[in-house]
Amino acid sequence: MDTHLISSRHNLEGDDPIFRINTIAQSRQAQGHPVINLSIGTLLDDDGQLVTLKTVIDTWKALTPLEVHPYAPIMGDLKYIEAMTHRYWPESPTPVLGCATPGATGALVVSLRNLLEPGQSVVTFAPCWTPYETLAFENKIKLEKVPYLFMGDDTPLAVIESKLESIMKQQGRILFWLNDPCHNPTGQHLTTAHRQALLSMFDRLSQQGPVSVILDLAYLEFARDASAIQNILKDYAEWGASTPALLGAALSISKPLTLYGARCGALVFPWRTDDQLKTALSISCRGLFSNAPRAPQSLVKKLYGDKSLLQKLKSEHHHWSTLLTNRADQLSKLLSEKHIDHSHFDGGFFITVPHDKPQELSQRLEAQDIYSVPLKRGIRVAICALKEKETPRFVDALHRSI
Ligand SMILES: Cc1ncc(COP(=O)(O)O)c(C=O)c1O
């Protein structure tokens, strides 16, 4: 029978898996069950309350009507784009080439629209943030995965190079979404040696065709060691300024300011000037979402441009990064005591526990009212939502179920 829905949209898989699991967990919790919900990437305190940052709230409350109500420019407010960029790369030249987007999600989508032809493949690590699949699918792009580079294991390097070579041969260009540092879901940074090996690979491939690398930087404020993040960003900046490849970054305020619902981010190319790229970005903005919200752009300009506010924000980030690190260390200790393999936490909101049958494992956990996200070869554990007092129960349940 005919339906109004076009045939390519028939029988699609339903809800986003992360939001679906979270909804089940929340409804069980509302019925009074002892739920441990480790599914969604939202920072909660040890009472299970959403973490909000006072500096952000105070700045938001002080916004004037004219900083909230008008449309923002199509590509976003240039001062906002520069504030976002200079937060991570204070020395990058101005004006910054880039556009404001609805979250890092919007930035990733804009990168697909401009750096690949429909039907081509974007490459990323496995495991990855699972919605990458949907972002690619919805934009008529395929998602190809290469193994994540874990510390002490160089074997994936050859696999990655051969896969990239073959994609370059097939489609004449490469787009790599590089979620480093603070990788979701492993919680790790690449080692310096692995990062340099990967960047050299991109340099070599650039001799065969255009290589674009978009850093997906959603979690930088929540790391074990803030100075490690700065060094990594410096390495990327040095490479971005000298490589024939195109280096860009998908930036966000969702986690950095715990403003998940404000839906604001940016796609920036701080080491490039290119009028054609600029025009293409502006057309993507108009054609996909018209422009990103004005209020969060006004907020970022105020917050990131004020030294004393930044100092307050820094101490709030330090507080919550310490809490996340303590949670990760407590969890790691208990997992190690039970000989349960897991990723080492450098930063971000998650760690992973490898497993051959992740769907079955997460179902066994769900039967005990513990909700995590199954990946292809393990489960993702949201330490951002793991209360200290619940960690022993989680580890015991995992031990029984594994
Ligand atoms: C790795 C990664 N990239 C991008 C995003 C999207 O973030 P935003 O809310 O800024 O769209 C997330 C959100 O969880 C993420 O984990």
C-alpha cells in the first residue's frame, strides 16, 4: 500500500539507542525501582542532580533582550566564533574562518556537506559516539571505522593506513572525524606517538588527494590533567598550520558549559583563509538551520571575554573534573579487584568495558536495573552519572553478568 512517506524512509530503525535506553531507565526510576542509569552523557552530582555551573547561570541571567531575541547572523556572530576558537587556541589568527552551528552535531553535519560528495565515506575510530552513524546516514554518507589506537598497541596503525589508502583510491578524498583528546566512549587520549603517527599518515595521504580532519572536541574541560589537554591542542595547532591537509574543529558548549539544551557550537578552520569555503559554509547554515541560537552566542562572548568570569569557570571545571577522575579511579580500583578489563580514564564522561556479547551483557545488567550503552565490542559506562555510593553495586552486578 502507498504511504506518504517515501520508500527510502520506510522501516528505518526507531529511536536513538542512547535516548531510548535513558527513557526506559527514567521510567523505571519514576516507578521507584533502584535504577543506576549510566546511559546518557549528562553530568550528574552524587545526589543524581544535573550539574549546572553558577558562572554560566549568572551570565545567562544577565543577558539583555537584544542579546537574546534577534536572529544571529547566518554564519553566527564572528566575535562568538573567535571566542570559541581562542578558548582552545589563544594564538590562532583572526578573523577565524568558521560558522556557528547547533552544537558539535551541527558542525559535524556541515563538515559532511562540504568535504565529501554524497555516497562517499567519512572515517572515524571504532568505538565511537554512536550517533555518528545517524549523522552520516541522514546526509547520504557512509561511516567507515578504523580501530582506536590504545596505548601500547601499535598494530592498528597499519590497518588504519591501509584502510585510508583504499578509501583514498576509491573516492579521491578523505574526511576523518578525530575525537581526540577525551575520546567518547573510551575516555582516553591518544598517546603522543600514536597522534604523531596518525598525523604523518594524513600528510602522506595528502599527496594523493585532499585530506580533511575534523577534531571533535566535546569534552575538553573535563580531564584528569588540564595541562595535557593544552599540550595536545598545541600539537594539533602546529600540525594544522603546516600540513597540506585541512584541519578543522567541531566545538560545543553542551558539556563545557553544561548547556546541552542551548544547542550551540561551531565548525572552525583556524589555520585557513578560503573565501570559497566560507561561502560554502554560509550556504550550509542557511540551508540546514538558517542560523544558530543568539542567546548562547551572546553568553559565550561575555564569559570567554572576561578574565574574572573565566577564573571562576575554571575553578568550577576543576571541581567537577576532580569528581569525575575520583569516580573513574574508584571504579577502576573495584573493576581491577574483580579482574574486569576496562579503559583507562584520561578525560570525558565515559569509560568502556570490553565484551564479546555486549547486547547480552547490557540486557543482563538491565534486568538488575542498571542501564549502559552496548557498543560493538563492549559497553559504555557513563561515569558522569555514576554516584560514588552506587559504584560497588554496579561492579558486583557487572561481575555477575560478564
Ligand atoms: C563525541 C561527541 N561528539 C559530538 C557530540 C555532540 O555534542 P553537541 O551537544 O554539541 O551536539 C557529543 C555529545 O554527546 C559527543 O559525545
